[in-house]
Amino acid sequence: MTTGEYAEPGDPAEQEELAELGERLQREHGTLWLHRLKGDPYAALLCDIDEDPWPLRERVLAAGPLWRSRTGAWVTADPATAAALLAHPGIGHVAVLPGEAAVTDVRVPTGLDSLCARLLDAAGPEFDLVADVAEPLAAGALAEVCAIPGRDLDRFAEALAACGPAQDAVVCPQRLAVTRRLRSGLDELRSLLTCAPTGAPGPATVAVAARTGADLVTRTVLRSRLPPSAREARRTAEEALRAEPPGWIAPLVARADLEVAGARIAEGERLAVLHDGGPGAVTAPGHRALAPFHRALAETALAGLADRYARVQLTAPVVRRPRAPLTRGPARVRVRATTTPTADGGAAGTTAPKAPPRTSASPPTGLGARRGEVR
């Protein structure tokens, strides 16, 4: 049975537990919608249905430097207050996977170029940048680092895909099927990593590295012009990391009773820092630790594409993942790659067909774009 398949629980106790889980997730998500309808901009952000989040972020900022959302979290979009919260010794980052070791750095494995070449050869000239290149590139690199045997590579990739929503699940209740898949994927990931060599990254690191690494690869390619020099590739990856950071919300927790920006915050209460991109936007320790690994993936993908193609063109609007207010990452990016040079230098993603009317399934605007900009 694969990670994405389930056997219906036969035990009445298991069935009852599953029903209770489904009810809780539905209730929590419904409560977010209720707060959204009552005008809470942070709750509206967590509902993740607005393709342009900037008006909501402006409302969060206008509400004050630090204020209590109806969700229970203390929220800020004010840069000075955010800096104070992130530096406060009594405030910590919420763990992506409770009970697991904190996210650490990941060494860049050898052989990334050959792995990327194999993926591009298999993809052909028309492919999904996420499913055919970005995700398998991140999974393959992590499999090398964790010494996953060849016979287990497919299981490893499936487990990583199942654990993909882990970061967003910290702030946004996921659907029951997604939550079940996340739990089973985490169990599978733990099992596969039991034989990893000493010093190999743990489940939380691997799950976060796979998701945010694939996101950066996709965003970097969409921002690039082919063929880039090595220097241009590094700069484009850095720009993508700053403009569209791996986490748009930093979930925090008070470790003790404290007072910040005139607010009295009790131990255990949640806080949320909203980012708007730019220098210093990558604030989570795990994201900072993983940045060199992520940049290496993005630069490798750009180099591989530049070796083969003069142009990478969107063939459909970018589809973003649902219920992903923290990562806001792409789920599907269909592209066509050509070897014929163009007069404009072959801008990646600049000749997309006209986008259809805005829907939740086909957002034409990236979060990294300011209001009025379409990426």
C-alpha cells in the first residue's frame, strides 16, 4: 500500500477517532471562515482564498503594531515589532513537526547536475515544472544525502509529497484526507530514515527541505532569462528567495509571560509575524539553515535548462496549492521549452497565454508581486 492509499479502519474505536478528527478539522476551518466574515484580516489570510493578499496585509498593518486576532493569535505586520518579536528570548518558533528534532542544514550532494539532466531528458519539451523537475530534483538530492536505497526511492518521494503540507498545517487546518496522508507519510518517512547515516537530517528537516526547495526551484525558473551565466543564476535564486520567501507567516509561541509593544502575552499564546518579502524576509531558523541547499537546487535547475533550451514558456496559468497561506507555493506549472533563440532573449514565463478570469484554481498573480504586478 502506498502513502496515498488508505484502508478503511475496521476497528470501531479507530472509526470514531477518524470521525472526531474530521469534525475537529472542519470545525477549526469553519471557525476561520466565520472570523473572516466578521472582518478579521488575519483569519481571511489563513482561509487562503484571496489571490491578491496585499489588501489583507495592509489591513493587518493598519490594525496596529501588535493586535489580537479572533483566531487567538497576536499578529503583526509592522517591521519594527516583527524584529522585536523575532529577537525576544522569551519567544520561539512553532515546530513544524512536534516531537521531531529542529530543522537543520542539509549538505549539497554531488551529482545534482546529472540528476537534473536525467529529469529533463525524461520530461521532454513540454512538462510540469513542479511535478517533473522541481519536486523530483529536491527528493533525489535528499535521498542521496540520507542514503536511501534505490529500491526505496519511490516510497521516499511519496512520503515527502505526503508531508508537503506540514508547514501550512501549523496555521491552517487541512482537509481530512490531506491530514491522514500527512500522518501516514510522516510514519513512512521516519521508517525510511531509521537506516540513514549518522548526521543525516531528520524527518522535519527533510520534509521542509523538500517542500521549500521545490518551491524555490520553480520560482527561480519563472523569474529567470535563459541562458543565464553562473553569476546570474546565483543572483536570480537569491532574488527569488527574497521576493518570495519560503514562509510568508512566521508562527511563534510565547515561552513565558511577557510584554511586547504594549501587549501582555501569556505563556503558551501564539503569535504570527507576516512578511512582505525583501531583505530579512527569511526569518525561520530552519529556512535560513536550508538556504544554501535550496539555492544549489535552483542554480542546478537553471543550468540544466540553459544547457538544453533557449526559452521556457508558460502554457497555462500557474496553479497554487490550496490551504497554503504560509508557503503559498505553486502546485502545477505547465511549460513548453524550445531550443530556438528569440529576439527578446527567451524570458522564462513571459509569454503565457492570456489568463482566464481569476479563480481559486488558477491564480494569475504571484504573492511576490506587489499590487498591480502580474507575474
